[in-house]
Amino acid sequence: MRKPAILGGEPAFKEPLHVGRPNLPDKNVFWKYVDRIFDSRWLTNNGPLVREFQEKLEKFLHVKYCVPVCNGTIALELAERALNFKDEVILPSYTFVATAHSLQWQRITPVFADISKFDVTIDSESIKKVLTPNTTGIIGVHVYGHPCDYKKIGSIADTHNINVLYDAAHSFGCEVDNIPIANLGRASVFSFHATKFFNSFEGGAVTTNDESLAEQIRLMTNFGFNGFEKDTVDYLGINGKMTEVSAAMGLAMLHSIESIRENNKQNFEKYREAITDIEGISLIEPPQNLTKHNWQYVIVLVDREQFGIDRDTLIQALEAENVLARRYFYPGCHQMQPYRECFPDYSLILPNTDIISAKVISFPTGQTIGQEEIIGIAECLQSISHNRNHFHG
Amino acid sequence: MRKPAILGGEPAFKEPLHVGRPNLPDKNVFWKYVDRIFDSRWLTNNGPLVREFQEKLEKFLHVKYCVPVCNGTIALELAERALNFKDEVILPSYTFVATAHSLQWQRITPVFADISKFDVTIDSESIKKVLTPNTTGIIGVHVYGHPCDYKKIGSIADTHNINVLYDAAHSFGCEVDNIPIANLGRASVFSFHATKFFNSFEGGAVTTNDESLAEQIRLMTNFGFNGFEKDTVDYLGINGKMTEVSAAMGLAMLHSIESIRENNKQNFEKYREAITDIEGISLIEPPQNLTKHNWQYVIVLVDREQFGIDRDTLIQALEAENVLARRYFYPGCHQMQPYRECFPDYSLILPNTDIISAKVISFPTGQTIGQEEIIGIAECLQSISHNRNHFHG
């Protein structure tokens, strides 16, 4: 068996393997769309490509209304504002920090709930514990595309007469119980950031089946102007506009998305097969009711006792092999600024968040990773495990 | 003399002439940059093109630090937050509504001051009238590239120990008293929106000579992460990142910007020559101390008594000629939602804002407009003026 690079062996890979290396469309397809931009001189402001993209997204996501915007964080801000979120909003701490920041930026207090140990999405019992008379909304995050427990969350929201927004940044192209994911809650937010399953350089969208909510968000995306290029402002709004060139990328990506999905699925299965025998390393499997998945994340939990090495030491050992695995998510938002300072005792009520975030590793997948790389990564894990006695972590 | 189209004549132009039709770079130059994006698979997150763009902007703008961001409104939000603006901030009502919305979105109260009748920038005497103990900052807007009275504003700010931020969205490439415009105040904000002198599809930047302020804004642009792709969050932040493809557009535009400036200048001079004899129509000239100008806006005030037709009727008559002139800015922000509802009596203290916004027209210029079009537009104005008795406006 090979010697781990961190112990003096040759690195397993010559070039670094990244988590979230962007998926790309066919450049020629992209360029044809860009030609249309130069021909029309229409660069932004709800141009023809953004409108075409919007229509294609509505079909792809099986949702009535879609508002493309410049990025997922702005999509969150717009949806939160349009849903009249204020005072306190409940969300999981186990999420990308943008979910919390989008609230705090608007001076809404993010109130963190814990996650389920099994599917790592927000735990409905924990939501009940942090509900107060000042709670104005709940944001469920479909972490790694795993759907939230939407039935229980919907029931809590109905009881307290508040709205549910879903952060579906990880869930492009997913279905739960055969329901396309964008149909849950009052609205959903998607991210088309470079590292996502589906990207438009940067970008995002708010989706909803509520016509008046969609119309309000559409206006708010362009400063609240009543129709693009009109002089009347009806709402407070910001600049959340998607550019034509981002729409060009999104349109081009839609041509490639099913082949990317298939590659992701094959990668996931290869990881499952290749790491199944390594003690102390467990792959998080998608929940049973996730009837359609994008397979974008390969997430592993490291059990220090069984594996013999802690998660952070393993990350370093992998880095020496040129495998740039990531702690995603680590730490929970409650451990980050400004939340850590404001609420130093949050860990007391977020045990699962702290446990999972201390064990989690995200592995490279996507278009630039194939079966061969995955076999190589598994061999790294095996050789590191085999040499566990030489580590101090 | 020809008959105005609105009175039954042939329209002067077959295709509409727009205000703010985007300037474009050489497509081949743009495409070479895009090739680099596809080769590197680096689509966003402070990539090589954004860093190259940043360096070139710092040189072009003669400022120490530049942080490129996704659009000018987000640039305002970031700068306001980094400067610790809160409670009340003074700004002119005569500005694009984004200046006010960027504050209100963060629950900071925009307090409107009036403008000078002469250069239409914020009036320092009016600033003094609306200052309160809750004032935390002043935003000066260099409207049409006309520099604010930076000496008086700086003196007021010093007296009250508050910061000045300049909204330089119109001032790319301008100098006042031979000082490059980005050197005024604590920081300046630029917009690279499609309709601006210089564009990157959408885009913007915060500039400053203060290293720690620049560093803070840079981190805030990426959620406050301490360095790109690190796990530690030091600040509240949002997603303000510029994409690589926007940087590609900006870099390509820098190759063309001086020829666009020269064309703008020739257009401005042609307008001056062509409309000088039309009674009741006066071109707003750049102030004497604007030592370098981008000539991006051709702004005319309509004197209803002298011209014989009111501004809005003239706009309609021009539209019939396919000249899509715009009321820019109309109305003042204080007349827009949500400000109109909160502060219905603002007009009492903003007389110049109401007077100027009722008279102003912005005329088409830029890359797609040449001498011939301007002569045609002047002929429209002459024929409309000649037929003034047939109008009811």
C-alpha cells in the first residue's frame, strides 16, 4: 500500500482536485447567446435573454413564477423583504452563512434552530423551542439537496400564522415525494453560483406560485420601479438584476444539465462503492423521499474513534495528496461573527449542529471529476487509515 | 420647415434613438478575456480577471484601493455599512433612487437636502438645515459628473465629525480642480451599469485611499470571510462579488474608453451648436472646475414660458419623432415611495429639486449617436418650437 504524502510519500494527484470546481456549458452554445447580446446592445434590465431564461426556468423547475436575480444572497434578501420578515426569523445554524447574513444585513435577527442528525436539515422540534411572539418567518434550508421536513414545518407555520421561505440553493432540479422542490412554502430561493450544480457565473432566482408576490419581487429587483424604465417607484427595492450575459450562461448550462446530473450520480455511486469498507468514514445518503436528486454533494462524516484520526488532520493529509476536500459546513453560523459575539451560548441548544459540523467533509465531484479520480481519492483514504498510528490528530 | 410627427408629419427617425444605449467594446477583445475564463474554469470569487480589472481601475482612477462589486447599489450598501452609517444620513433628493434605497434597505433613514440651481449637486447650506444629532454621514452625488462642492461639504463633515461618501456613479474618468474624482471624501462609489459611460454589463466599485477600509469592504463583499475560501467570518457581509465575465467586459471597455469619451465630447459640442438658438431650451454646461469630463450626459432645461410648451409635452412630441429623451431625474426621490408617504411635506424644503426635475430632459448620446442624429434632433426641436401654437401643453 502507498505511503501517504503527508508522511513523505508522493502526492496522489499532480494537480489539485477542488470541491466545487465549476461545471461549464459548451462554449459555442454560450457564445451564440453572447452574439445576440452584442447584436441587440441589450446588456441588462430584464432583457430578452433574461426573459427567455426565466421562462425556461419556470418549465425546468415546474413552478409558476421565477424571478432571476444577480445572486442567491440578494434573492434571499428580496424574498425576505417581500414576505415582510422582520424582528426574528428562524433558520438552521447549519447552512452557508449567507442565509443568516441576508437577514442581519436588513437588521432582522436570525434565530438559529438545530438540525436533524439524520438528514441534517432543520429540526421541527427545535423550531418550536425557539419560536417567540416576535417570530415572523421560518427559513428552511434543503442542505445538500436533502428536503426539509416540509409537512411539519408547514404545520408549525400555519399554527403561528407565519410564512415559510425555502433556501433551495442546493436543490436545483430536485423533487421530494415527486413534488418539484420549488413548490414548497410561500417561495423558494435558488443560487446559480459558480460552485453550484447549475451556474450562471453568479446568479440566483426567487420562485413562487403566488402571482402578486412574484410581481412584487420582480419590481423590487429593479428598485421598485413600476415596470422597467418607468419613472414611478411603487416599492422600496434594490438592484438585484441579472445581466444578459449571466442569462446566456444559464441558458447554455440548461443544455448540459442532464449530462452533469448523470455524471454526478455515477460519481456518487463510485464513492459509495470505493469507500464503503473504510471504517469510520460514512457517506451521507440522500433521504428516501428525495425522488429526484442532483447528486451535487459527496458528504462524508468522519468518526474519530473508528477512523483513528480526527477530521481536520484528515483534511490536511488529503491536502498533501492534492485532494482539497472541504469542511462544508463548518463551523455553524452561530460560531461566526457577528453571531458568536451576540449569542455566545448558542451551542447549548444546537448540539447536532456542533456534532455534524465537527465531522463533515465534502469531497470533489462534478464535471472535472471521474471514476479514476474517485478511486485515487479512496486509495488516499485507505492509506491514511492504514497509517493511522503515525498521526497525532 | 418640417411638420412635427406628433402633428401628423413623418417621424424624423425610422429607428428609436435611446438615452443610455450601451457603449460596447470590441467583441474580439472581450472574447479573448472570456476564453481565459473557460480555460481556467474560474468564474467568480475574486478570480484573475477581477484582480487584473481592480489593478487597472486603481491606475485609471488614480486611487489607492478599488473593490469591484456586482453593481453600484450594492457598492453603496457596502460603503455605507463599512463607514458605520446608521440612524440618519443626508443625501440629495435629486439623484437616482438607488442612493436613497441603499440606505432605507438597511433601515437607515435617508434625509433629503436640496440642490444648487446651478450645478444641480447637493447644496451645502441645505445640508446644514437638515443636520441633526442623529446624522451619521453625508452622501454627495456628482450628478451628471458635476463635482459636489467638496470643500464646503468636507468642512461641514469635519465640524460634526461625520464621514462623507461620494456617489460617483456619473463620474467615471472625471477630475475636479485637477484632482481625480475618486480622491474625495472617505470613499467613492462608481456604477458600471450598462447605461453608464463605462460599463461591465452591471457592475460597480468602491474606491478609497484608506487601506483598512478597503480591506474591510473587500471582506464584506464575500460574506465577511477572512480571505476568499477560508472558513472564518470576521464581519457581517453579503454577496457583492463581481463575476469574471463582468471583469472581462470592464477590461475590454478600458481599451475603448478614450474613444468613447472623445465621441461624447464631440456630441456635446454638436448639441451646444445645434440648439443654441432655440429659445427656452438651455443646455446645462459642465462647471468650470470640472477639469476632466466624460461628457456622458446631455442635459437640457425646458423653460415653459419661453419655449411655449411644457417639458412633458415636449417629451411626447420627441417620442413621436422616435427620439426617446428621458426625464432624468424626475421626480425627486422625496416624491417616490416609500419616502413620499413617510415625509409628505418634503417639497417645502426642496424647492430647487422640484424646479429642476420639472424642467429637465436628458438627450441621446454615446457610441450609437453621431453628428447627423444630433442635427436631426435639433431640427425636431426647432419644428416643435415653430409649431408651438398647435400644442396644448
